[in-house]
Amino acid sequence: MNAWRLMILLVLLVSSCRVFPVSPTGSPPTPTYKPTVLPTPTLTQPSPLTLEVWIPDSWMASLDEPTGQVLQEQVRAFESAYPSYRVRLHVKKATGAGGIFDLISTALPVAPSVLPDLVLLDQAGLREGYQKALLSPLEVAPERSADWWAFAQEGATFGGQWYGVPYLVDVEHALVVPKADAPLPLTWDLVLLQGYQVLIPAGAAELADPALVAWYLSTGASLVDERGNPYLERAGLETLYRFVRTLQQGGWLRAAQVRGLADARACWDVFERGQGSLTVVPAGAFWGTGSSRGVPMPLPALEQPPITSVTRLLLWGRVNQDPKRLAATQALLDWLTAPEQVSALSKTAQMLPVSRAALALWELQPDQAATLYTILETGVLMPPSLVDQAVRRALQAGLLELLTSEEVTPEAAATVALTRLRE
């Protein structure tokens, strides 16, 4: 009986056990599922940030011009150095309906995304942009601004803040065939004493040449009154016109000839053909190409000092205020205004660099550099547009009256100028 019970117990124990297969030692179990294979992700490169740059047609009619081609080369070099940025250059109408500020003021409140990042302006345009609150203030390091001529620093700031980065400048000066063993005729007295045949740009239809403005200023007279309105002093006018009449009476200035010379470039062209021994020339064109005759010098003044050069300045201004674009805009601005870039472009543009470091790259002879530095160190800005237009129109009216008839006295010519100023 006991044997039967033992047999039944063994059968129950065996039947209650489960046997699991054992994998070979050290090998993990083979999975019974197939994992899902995920596609390899494609990395999308962000689109380059495109910077918009506007250039006035008063400076460059087309990007196909030589200056435009140099500027485009510099932009392409920038894009190579900064692959995440692209630059588009646009030539825009300078003033009036459809002009640069007309477009900016229209887009600013409704479509700020279409605003340019940088815009090239003359000093009058920069002033207008500041007054209309269309430009953003800039951060300029002191060591950088110290490299610019004093007139450029003045023209780039309003209310103690920088609103422009000076770029290029043009100015007029004299070119003379000096007399043997005689000093350069830096004053009106020396011009008369040494007997130079003088070429002046007196043929403009409406506005006097900047050289005439510089001569008027050299008398110590002012262009604005205490309220900033256009102003001409009778004493200064009479002194200027008396000098012109003395040249004419001495046979050193031919009225019929200079009435046909509209600007300094026209004077220089005549001078290069062997006429005249003292002329007014545009500095950028002269220093960029040279001359077959003559020695450069500042414009003769009533007295020395002062010697005054009236400058025409070009500056870069910033418009778009999007914080995401500021770093890119600053990088482009720094690139375009670097001395080596400005030096290369200025020669093609026939203008002078505003930066001393850029001008040093022109590799001038020491005496040439000294002359040019003197001219630029005495530079003054053209007055605001309303003043500039009014006083130049009046100065030219008096000059043409004087040169039309020898019976017109310097005093009468001054009266004509003052009458035109009041109109």
C-alpha cells in the first residue's frame, strides 16, 4: 500500500513541473520582434539672411558703372567671408516723390520688413533722415572716429549721437603753374602780384560753385544768421567781387571764358589744354588721375590763414531696426568702410577717403600728402540744403552780373546778390 502511495506522489510531482529551454552560456535570447527602422533625418540649412542696401542715383546711375562694379566685387568678397549673409544692392532715386526717404517714410509704419538695412546719403540727406526720425543711431568706437577728418565727424553726428559713418568726400582746390623762385600764391594778393591767368567756374546757370563759397568764407563772412537762416554779408560780398573785378581789369581773368566754365572739371579740362596758370580742380578726379601740368595747393584765400575748403560728404546710415539683423548690418558696414575697401573704391569713384588710414593706402609722395592733408584739415561742411541753395543762388547772381558788364561795380553786384537772397 505504501509503495502505491509513493508511486502516485512521484507522478504528481513530475506532471506539475514546466521545462524552459536554456540558451547556450553567454548568448542572449534571440528576440522574437523586428525593430522599426527610422529614416535618417535630413539637416536643413537655414536660409541666408539677405541685407538690402540702397544707393542714390545722384551718386551712381547704374551698378554697371565702374564704381558700381568695384562695390559689387566688395560685396561678393563679404558674402564669401560671411556665408550666412547675402547682400542686394539697389540704385534708388535720390530725392522727391519715389525717392529714398519718400519710400522709407511710406514703408516704415506699414511694412518695416521691406526697409533697407543701409543707405548711402550725402550730408544733407543724413540730416533729413535724422530730422524725420528715419535713421537709427549707431555705435562708433572713439578710436575709429578719431581717424576721420573733423568736418566728417561733425557731419555724422546729431544731438551728440552718431547717425552716419563717413565714407567718401569731394572738395575743390587749386592747381597752379608756379612762377620761378616765387612762393605759391596762397593769398589773393600773391595771385595779383605774381600775375596768374585764373580759371574759375563761373558759368553755372543757377548755383555758384563751392569754390566761390570758399572764397566768400575766406573773407570771414558768414552764410547763416543767428537763427540759422540764409545770410550774406555785404562786406564779404564786396571784397569777393572786388577781387574778381581786379583780376578782370588786370587781364588775368577773361570774363567770356569763365562764363563758359560750369564747374571745376570744366576748368581743369581747359587748364590741361594749356590755358591758364591757376585753376580750380575737383580733388577726387585730380588725385585719382593726376595732371600733365601744375602743382596742387589749397584755394587762394583773402589771407592765410584761414584756408577754407567746402566739402561734399557721403555717409552710410542705418534704417532697419530689426534686432535680428543688427549684427549682420554692422558686419557689412564695417566691411564696406574698412580702409582697404574705401581706398580701392575711392579712386574709381574719383572721390577722397574720409579715413586717414584709407588715404594712407594711396601711397602719395610726402609733399603731396602734406598738401592734401592741409586741404582736408581745413574742410567745412556745405550748409543745410535750404541755406546752401539760397546763398549759392545769390552768390552766382551777383557774379554773373559783375562779369556781364564792366560798368557793374562790386558794390552793385553785392546788391544784386542780397536782393536775390531776399526773393
